[in-house]
Amino acid sequence: MPAYYGVYLMTEAIDDEYLEARPRFGYASGNLWKGGWGGNLNGIEDWRFGLDENQTKAFQYEYKGGAEDFEPAKAQLKDFIHNLMKLEGNAFDEWICSHCDLSLILKTYAIFVALGHWDDYWNNTNNFYLYFNSRDKEKYTMYMLPFDLDNTLGTSNKTGVQDDSGRHDPYNWGMTQCILISKILSRPQFRKLYTKYLRELSEKDSPFCYESSMERINEWKDLISPWLVNDTGEDQVLRDRPAGWSNHLEYRIMEDGSTNWFRVKQSVLKQYTTLQH
């Protein structure tokens, strides 16, 4: 006999299973931190760090491991931030390359910018995880993990340094005090790699181009539409509109035209990367 189980929201959590499913990280029992409001990786005072104990108090960096591992994990993250703040020039280049998957960070941020993800580390000091794939204080690779990308694809807002996530300068996407990205991009060789990834997204044959993007999204719409009716009576219609809190309601993702998100963003990426040497 059929059984009714209600309505569920399915969201992939960033946890041990997430880490184990991604062999690139190499080791799934390292130190995982959730970054939140104000966590710009530009300060090491103790009040910034806390243990996830399901409490209402929020920390800029919340440790997702056990209490017995908190102090060593905090020492590791503090050491990372200290070096990030202090090192300059070639010393910074050598250190960042040996302690971060730099290619992945820059490719991730190129995609963030293409999607218009403004509620992020660089612009809004929010919605990021940091994973250290070793518990050794000095020998590790740090990964910045994407999280909570709901305010994207035209749902813009006036936050941080920007007020139009479609047309904003991808090289000045966020605040200079968010030094993990701003210091990396201040180095010519790393900026060049970031430019390469942005250019790839601006090409006509990119998966991000407006033709293939609209086709893909409309296919998803056709798959989802028959299942929209639900017992809550809410969210039963698909509309090609940004969220109501957006400050740019003109963007579209399923309709072509001058305000098609993918057309606008590809044009902006091409414009700014052309200016790079």
C-alpha cells in the first residue's frame, strides 16, 4: 500500500562523505572549517575561532571536527592566516603554491564570478568552507570549498563593493582586505591564470555560452515541471525572474535578448579579459 512521506528538501552537506567522494583532496580526515560573516582570513584573534556545538553563537571560523582536535586545528588555521598576512613577493608565491591548490581556487572563483555569486568570501565574507587535507600544522594542502550559491544567475544585490553581479569588474569582485584572493591576484603569474579561466568561460564554445546554457536549463525545466504541484501549495510555478530581493530584476536565463544573463556575463568577461596583458 502506498505510504505518504511528505515534502523534502535535499541539499548536499559538506562533511566527511563529501570529502571522501572527492579523491582530489587525497585525505578525508583533515580539518574542516565553515567560514561566516567577517571571516576575511586577515586576523588571528581567538574570538574569531569556535567549535561547532550547535549553539546560537556564530564564529568567523567554525570547526567541524571533534572538541579534542579543536586546538591543534585552530593552531594550523592561525598559522595559515599568519603566513597569508605576512609573506610578500617570491616568499608568498612559494608558500601559497605549496599550501593551496591554486589552480582549483582560481578556477572556482572564475566560475563564481561567471555565475554572479556575490554572497561569497571575497565580496561578502560569507558562505565558504576551508579544508586542510592533513592535520600537520605546516604540511597540508588547503582547499576552499563552494557553498550556498543560491544568489546567482541574475539575483543581484548591493553588497560589499558591488551593486550589479552581472556587469561588475571580475578583477575587483570583492574587498581588498579579503586577502586570500586579492593577494593572489596581485601576483602577475596568478592573475594570468585567473584570466585564462575567465576567457575560457567567455568563449562561444564554452558550456557557459548562452545557447547551450539556455538549452540545458530549458531541458531541466521540462523535467521538473510535471512535479511542481505539492502539498505545501507553495513554489508551484517556474518563472524566469530573479528573486524578489534582487536589485536587478531585468535578468533572464531562459529567454534570449539583451538582458539574458549568459549574454551579459560573457560580454563582460570578454571586455575585461581583453584589457589584461
